[in-house]
Amino acid sequence: MSSSAAFPGLIMPLIGAWSGDKFGRRVPNIVAAIGIVAFAITQGLSNTLAVFAAARVMISVFNAFSSPTAPALLVEIAHPRYRAVASALNLCCYYIGAIIGAWASYGTFVNFPESHWCWRLPCMLQFLMPSIVLVGFMFVPESPRWLIANGKVDEARRVLARNHANGDEDDPLVMFEMDEIQQAIEDEKTVNRNAGSWFSLFSTPGNRKRMFIVLHVVLGAQFSGNGVVGFYFVPILNSVGITSSRQQLLFNSGINVSPTPAPKTDSRSGTFSSRQVPRSTSSASDGASSSSRRQWACA
């Protein structure tokens, strides 16, 4: 079940990137937020394992769909002075969500150990942040870069002036950004005309070496062990003598806050880093499977 949630990441970012270029940066993010809200509620209200698993996969589909456009919109509308900070906060917010999800799973399991709501509430909690995003998008402008690329130069100038220069369209910063974006778009068009097809990435020995480095870095990061620990977190804890669902959820919550050493049983020990974090829905399903009143297991 954990692995199936990762499969949408193979194709959905490509569709999301195309949608971001075709319809603007805001549309894919709004669609993704609506989808996550809908399927988070579906997952929390599910009564069969099939519905639970399908909702989990669909949440991953919409999450992956917005993965190219969300950071792009963030950096394209951020003020140059704060662009690096905004980009960094985008990654840091993952841990805020991980901490909330993990501790919510632990809290509901402790307080409702014999109720289905010990796993339903954490699953439904997934709709909280996308709901906030939907409200926020009422005030978020379209990317000025996308507007310029699609011939809406005057609207892009107004967006930059309103967000970067207190509404002054003749501000030097606005004029500089307009020239910079337009020049970058023209340069990209020139490069694209000369680059040919995607096969040009492998057409020369130099390009093949560069692509090998790119693919090696990406694949190597996924094989670093984090995913293995996340997928097999419960069996790993079982192997060292931590079999209580409550203790397992507590360990899952703890490693979201800071790097935490695993318990030592006999001669076996291990260390889990703060990035080795199962998703909140995994925590909920682990807790759900421990109750004798469950008619179907979520783990």
C-alpha cells in the first residue's frame, strides 16, 4: 500500500508541468488542493480496504500533479529579496505537516483506542492544509512569468507592481524584472528551437554523461535507505522488540521532531534520521490495524 502511493510520481509531475504551462500556475494547484480535500475525506470515511487504498493513491496523484507548479509559482511571485527564503520554507513546511500528522495519529490512538476514529481522524486531517491553500489562492496572483509568456504583458506588470513595488508600475525594480523575464523567455525559445527533440539529451557522449549524473543522483537519493525505513517501519520495530502499536506510533511521532536512536534490544540497534518518516496515513493505518474491533486491516 505504501509503494502504490509512490507510483503516481512517475507520470503526474509531467502532466502537472504541462498543465502549468498551458493553463497557468494557479489552476493545477487549485485542482490538486480540491482533489486532496475530496479524497482525504473519502479515505477517512472508507469502510473497505479497497476504498481506503484507492483514496490513498488518488491523494498521491493530486499531490504529484501540483509538485512542479507549486514551487514554480512560489518563486515566480516572491519578491527577489525574499525568494531564497520562500523557496527554503517550501521544503521546511513538509516537516510541519509530518509532525502534525504523526502526533495526530498518536493522539487519536491514545484517546480512542477502541474506536474507528483513531485512524479516521488522522486520515481526514489531510484535508486541513489543502483547505487553507484553497482559501489562500483567492488572494494569490497568477505568475507574471506565465502571463508574459502568454502575451499578457500589462497584467504581468500590474502583478509585479502590486506585489513588489506598492503598485508603482514605473518602479525601477518592476521595469528591471519585466526586462529580465522577457529576455529569459526569448532565450529559452531560442534554445528550444536549436535543441531539437528530447532525444538530443542522449545524442552526444557529453549529454549522455550529464543525463547519467542526473539520473544517478535522483535514483541514488531514493535508494539511500529512507524509503526502506519508511515502508518497513513497523516490521523494523517488531524485529527489535517494539510490538505495541502505541509505542510504534510514539516512535513514529518522535522521529519527526528530531533524529532519534532506535531502541536497543540484545545486540541489535539502529539509528533513524528525521527524514526517515512514514506518511501520516501510514501512521493512521498502523494504529487501525492494532485494534481487535477492526473488520479490516489498514496496515
